[in-house]
Amino acid sequence: MRGVRYWTSSLIVMAGIVAWAPQIVAQQDSTSLEARVNELDQQVRILQRLRELAADSAAAAAKDKVSATASSKDGFSIKSADGKFAVRLKGLVQADGRFYLSDSAVPVTNTFFIRRARPILEATVGKYLEFRVQPDFGQGTTVLFDAYADVKIAPAFALRAGKFKPAVDLERYQSASDIVFAERALATNLAPNRDVGLQLSGDLGSGAFTWQAGVFNGVPDLGNGDGDVSDAKDFAGRVFFQPFKTGTLGGLGVGVAGTTGLERGTAAAPALASYRTPGQQTWFRYGSSTTTPANNVFADGRRARLAPQAYLYTGPLGLHAEYIQSWQAVSRAGAATVKLKHTAWQTTGSFFLTGEKNSFKSAAPKKAFDPKAGTFGALELAARYSELSIDDATFPTFASAASTPSKAKAWAVGVNWYLARAIKVVVDYEHATFTGGTVAGDREAENFVVTRVQHSF
Amino acid sequence: MRTRLTLTGSLPLVALMAGAGVAMAQGSPKPVTLLNVSYDPTRELYEDFNQQFATYWKGKTGQEVTIRQSHGGSGKQARSVIDGLEADVVTLALAYDIDQIAEKGGLLPANWQSRLPNNSSPYTSTIVLLVRKGNPKGIKDWGDLAKSGVSVVTPNPKTSGGARWNYLAAWAWALRQPGGNEATAREFVTRLYKNVPVLDAGARGATTTFVERGIGDVLIAWENEALLAIKELGQGKFEIVAPSVSILAEPPVAVVDKIAGKHGTKAVAQAYLEYLYTETGQEIAARHFYRPRLASVAAKYDAQFPKLRLVTVDEVFGGWRKAHATHFADGALFDQIYQPGR
């Protein structure tokens, strides 16, 4: 009986086990599966979070990273993460060929040469300070063109100190890498090139109104000075309006500039200018003598300039024009001081056949030159007319009518081929005629062809 | 060259300018802006406090004051100030970070801590453990954090002041265990950090990891951050576990003399920090779960803070300088204990 009971109860237990076992196993499987799912869920969340943190770290590191860049627009630069400190290296090289046609009376050597070779170093130091240094090694000489510091407190107010372009002549104000023709027009003869001084400037309405006002050592017309020979200083100022920022007249700019100061030269250091032809040959100079230098003409009083100017850029068309009057009191031994007034003007037009937008700065071709891709770059046609008249009172006391013309006129045509933003090829022809300048009559006309390959970055 | 000045012509202009200057001097003082560079979890505290102070200051002096805030890991913030972030005041997680600003940046004197009451620490806090509702892993004290299968969230002591307090609190607990010494503490803390899957840069980031990303079983947190998480970030989802031992955290504040001097904000910066010690300032701190120093306010908010046995850095670690050199300097104990990816 006990045996039967034993076997019976054993069978019941076994049946129970058999009946419940799958459920126990299933429950264990389910618990294990849930734990596994939870574990995997945590792993996924951790990986996602690590990825977020890595992205945050990368973003933070990028903020602290010093960046080095290279581009045809801004040259080579190294910049701190916050942009407050930067050094930029830029450059301009112009390789020219000058050819003078029909120059039997005034022969000039045809030549290839380096017109400009300028390494340009710019720096940003902190929030407000900027520096620029630009020497020129062109034409076999070394000349410091720019060396200045800008304190840019706000767009409406900035201070510049050092050597730079006084804001007078519109074409001079245009960068040497951006001018339409290889050489500037006759009118530029009456404006200073570079001078040393202090200038305040401002820009209101994002270029709608700009102004400059400065005090400089003062240089003769076309002068590039590094110091002064007298205590007197020149004051220069310019206002320029661009009243319409959009539309057809969006590229219209109108302004006026002027300088005034005193300049007192001596027979040994006359402090007076000579004027050049478009081919960079001297066609006007004040009277001077190597045998009796005491008779040299020299500056003796007020020097002033007035230069109304304007430009219009609309689509591929660009026009700019200016008129300059330059007054200079001059004297020589045995003669009274006379205030002379020379006048000049020029107008230049250019048009991009390839449709690029014309502007005061060089254009970037829509498609850079690439023969394999069948793209040509940008092609610009240009024409110009300019004149410079010497005051009649100059002759004969202060210049010899037998060797110095009283007037020059020049017209020019040219073509500019922009292979890329940084590379430009220029071919110009300029015809200049003169009034007087020889015993027999007019000085021989200048027929000047210039070619240029320019690399600027 | 002789220069002629038309003095007679200039006089009316000078008089006009002088008159305008006097008029301005007699009018409202010029508005002023302060930058408070703070650590990670104080955002809400100072948003509230700044408004209150601006109102107080305007009423007292007539001067408009705008306070800008910057937050991040305390060590990282101190580095930013040394590197040029122009903070008028710093309100950081630990005195060592302000010492660094004094020492390496030379921006305030070495005795900065003695210039305000309570070692320039207007409120205190401590470190607690935040677990998920129901405490599924049964976390009761620091020892549970080193157990296998427990996932711990805490920020990186190299960048976060709060993380340093976390680390030192764990170390202090281990030292106080039977047979506890430096070796057992190191072994315990090593095991604890093996359970840390993510090291955030700051305390707020660690809270985000735990509360919003749902990672980990326990967050080692500032008490104020844990209370904030419970009351505002995840109502009913978390519980605070008060460990048997924790550390008394004394976040300090200081005027950055050189910067405030340069900005002409020294007086208002000093008043700003002093206002933290007033009853109003202490109330605001308490409302944001910082332990107030003022007895009357502390008594009022006593119920919201768990009762803990607190040790100080000075008594256990010999001060912050020593603690930093031993544990957190490059190549020191934390670098030996925690190696990412291992």
C-alpha cells in the first residue's frame, strides 16, 4: 500500500513537473529576454550619448581651432578661432611689355619688365586693430607703398595712421590690380600717389555715404613721399555717396575730394611735379637747369586740389569719370610768385562681353579659363579718353614752351582677359597727342602698346 | 608752422559740451553690464537672482544693470577666464578654480577668499545619489555603486567641479569603512569608475544623460541638481538616496578685480556678490535647493534637505590644493584610475 501511495504521489509530482515545466522555462526565457533587451537599450542609449558628446567636443574644438586658408580672393591666411587675430599674405605681380610705335622724334626703348611686384602682409590684432605693409620691388627698385595701422572702432568711425593713398583721385583710389587699363589716365598726374599722415574715415549706411578726412605731410602731384621738408601740412578730404543701393542705379557713386596745404620748396629741392604720358614718359616738367640750379622753379605757397568724381556700374557695363584741378603757387629766382592752375579730366568705360558684373573692383569670371572644360574666363573691352592742360601762365617763366607741351590728350582702347579671379591678361593701345613742346610745333604723338600678365591673390 | 586756433569761436562749443556733461552727470547713471561666469547647474539660480538684484540695484542707485551669464564645467570656465573671457564676477564650483584665476591669470588677489563671509561661499551644497523610481538596483550607499551590473553616471573630474566633489565624496566614504585606507579607497573608486559608461563635461550634462537620455541606474549629483531633477525635470520618476557620508561642498564667489576695474563695474560687482548673503539672496538660493548660510533661512528650508553626515575637503584631503595635486592633476590618481576605452 505504501508502495502504491509512493508511486502515485511520484507520478502526480512528475505530471505536475511535466505540466508546469514549459511555463517555468518560458518565464525564465522571458525574464532573460527582457533583461537582454534592457541591456541592449542601455547600450544603444550610451552609444547615442557618446556620439552627442563627441559632436559637442568636436564643435568646441572647432571653436578653438586656428584655421589656415588659401584662396585667390584673400591670399593665404592664418586666423585664430575667434577671428580676432589673423595674418594674411597677399601678392601682386605685373609682367609688362611696353612698345612705342612711330617714335622717331622721341625714341623710347621697347621693353619687357616687371611693373609691380608687391608682397602684401596684412594682420588683424584684436577686435579693432589692423595693419598692412606693401612694398614694391617692380622696375628694379624698392619702394614702400603702404605701411599703416587701422583702428576700426565702428563702421562709421575709423582711424588710419602711416603711409597710404590720400583719398583724392578716383582712379588712384582704385587698386593697382583693379584698374581697367594697364596705366592710369592723364588726370591721375594731378593727384598724390602715397603720403604719410593720419586719416579719420567712416562708412554710413553700408557704403551709402563714406567720408575721409586726413592730415598729411603733403606731396607734389603724383608724389610718393616718406617724409617732409617743411613744417606745413596738407589736409585732404573726400565724401562719396552711393544713394541707390539696388536697381539700375545701384552702382552709381558720386563724390568730391580735395586737398589744401602750403608747400615751400627751394631751388635745390623744388617740391614740384613732373607729368607723364600714358606710356610713362615725362612730357611736362617745370623749368630747371643743371648749369644754373639757382634758376630752378620751386613750390612757393598754397597747393590745393579739387576733384569731383563719379562712377556707374550696371550689369556688365562700367563707367567712371573725374575732373581734377590742381593749384600750386610757384616761384623762381627773379620772378614773382604765381599761382598756377592745371586741369585734367578723364572718362573710362568698360564692358564684359562674357556677362560678368562690372564693379570698382576686379571681376571674377563666371567660368574660369579651362580648355578641357571648354570655358574661356571673362573678356572685357575698354575705352578711355583723358586730357591734361597746363596753366598758360606757366609759360615761359616756369617752363619752356620749346621743350614742354602745354596740353596732352589721349584716347585708349584695351581688352582684358580674366583667366581666373587671380590672373588677368591685358592688351592696351593708347594714342596721346600734345600741344606744343618743340620749337617746330607739337611734340610727336605717342602710340603706346602695353601688354600685361597680372597675378594677384 | 604756426597754428592759429580760433579760441573765441570755440568757446561757445566748449561751454555747450561742458553743460551737456554736467546735465548728464546729474541724470541717471550710465547702464552697466556684468558677466557672471559660473558653473554648470547654477543657471536657474542666477536667472532668478539676477532679476532680483537688478531691481534692487535700480531702486538703490537708479542704475540699470544687466547681468549676462556663462555656464559650463567649473574647471573649463576658470580656464576660459584665464584665457580672456571677461568675467566681472566668477561663481564657480570650487575654490581651487578661482585660485587658478588668481594664480595663472593674475586677475584677482590671492586672498580673494577672505574678502566675503564664509570663505566667500554664500551657500553650500553636497553630493547625493539620484536613482530611478522604486530604486530598482537597490542602491543604498556608495558601496553599491561599485557592484557589478550597476551603471553610474557622473561627469568628468578633469573638467567639472561637481565631478570632483563626487569623486572625493566616494573616496571619503571608502576611507571611513572598516579597514579603510588610501589603498582600499583607490580600489573602490577604481571599481566605481569602471561602472561609468559616459563621462560628461559638466554636471548639467550628466543630469541630461541620466534624466533625459535614460542612461544609468544612479546619478551622482549635486544635491540641488538632484532636487531640481525630482521637482522639475522628472516629477515622480526619481528618488534621492542619501549616502551615509558625503562632502560639504562650498561653491565660492569672487569679483574679478582686473576685469571689473577695466569695465568700471567693481562697485556693482561687489554689491552683486554681497546681495547673495542678504535674506533675499539666501531665500533665492534655498528655493533653488542650495543650502543657505543664514540661520533664519536655513531653518525655514530645513525640511527640504536630507540629513547627512558631511565631511570637508580640508579635514579629509588637506585642502583643495593637495586634493588637486593628488587626484586631479595630469597623471595623478584619477588619470591612473580612469582610462577611456579600457
